[in-house]
Amino acid sequence: MAQGVAGRLQRLMHAFLPKEEEFFRLFAAMGDRAHEGALLLQALFDGNPDQTGLRDGIGKLENEVDDLRHDCTRRLNQTFVTPIMFDRQDIIDVGDELDNVVDFTRAAIDRTVLYRVARVPEAARALARILAECTHELAAGLHMLEKLRDSRAPFIERVNTLENEGDRILKQGLADLFDNERDPIEIIKWKEIFDYVEEAIDHTEDAVNTIEAALVKNS
């Protein structure tokens, strides 16, 4: 938030004008569904035989997140004063990143089921675990967002650390894939699936980085 006179005026507006705090609940609900989606991907890669159920489950979660994001946008259009740590663009950006996490998780699940992959590389299982941990940390952070004022929140650092670990696993996983897989079609399938999981992990980091930037800006 702007410093000096402008900052004081903005704080007075927050103190005396009605403001929409429902964004916190919507973000938390989106974060919960992102984590549920990551757990579905993890179950798929770990060999859960109900692939149709997992695919239908992530489709349902994606639809719910789309509805929550649309609700967020609708409320934003009707709100005069946003929560004190977020401006309008921050709210849009956080909602978009949470939506992206679920979109790319769904893409990874859909392609895995559609392609009927012969086997799941260990790197894919490790990346799914990273995504599950990232979304767990992100969801936990979103549940305490209303009271958060410190940009050095542990969940932000934890997601950044996990994303770096995911990059390392991905690079080694791709190297192993090209070294050990003799079927070029399987290589093509897993290269695409790896990319989708990586994107989902990257967007968890983008979400926490957006939150961190908003907290720094408005401190």
C-alpha cells in the first residue's frame, strides 16, 4: 500500500468503509481443492486402479475452482474497498494462479489416463509428491491469510524450496527417461505429462510469490 499521506488515507478507507472479506474464504476453498487435485494425481501415479474415478474427480474439482474464481471476480466488481493487504490486481492474480494449479493438474491426470502409459517413472511419482506438498503448504497459508501481515511467512519459503526441488527432480527424470526408455512414443507421452506437472508446481510458487509481493507492498 502506498506510504505517507496516500497510505494513511487508504487505511482510513479500510477502517470506515464496508469491505469485502469473503475473498479469504474463496482463496482458502480454492487452495483446498488444489491440494485435493494433487492428491488425486499422486494416487494415479502410485497405481490406484480407478483411473476413471480419478479423472472424474479432478474434473469436478476444476469446475468447482472455476466457480469459485468467477465468484471472486463477481465480488471484486461489486466491492468498493478490498481487504487491506490486497489491491484488485493482487486478488485477480492469486485467483488466476490457483485456477492454473488445478488446470495443469487436471491436464496431467487426463493425459496419463488417455495415453494408457506403460509404466510410471519414479521421477513422476516424486514430482507428484512435490506438488502434493506444495499445495498442502499453499492451502495452509491461504487459511491463515486474513491474519497474515509478515511477508516472511514460512509457507512461502517452503513452497519456493519445494519448487526448486521439483526442478531438480524434473531434470534428472528427463535425463533418465531419454537414457532408459527405448520406446519413443512413451518418451513423448511422459515428456508432455512431466511438463504439465511442472507447470502445476510452478503455479503454486507463482501464487505464494504474488501473496508475498502484496504483503511487502502493503506493509
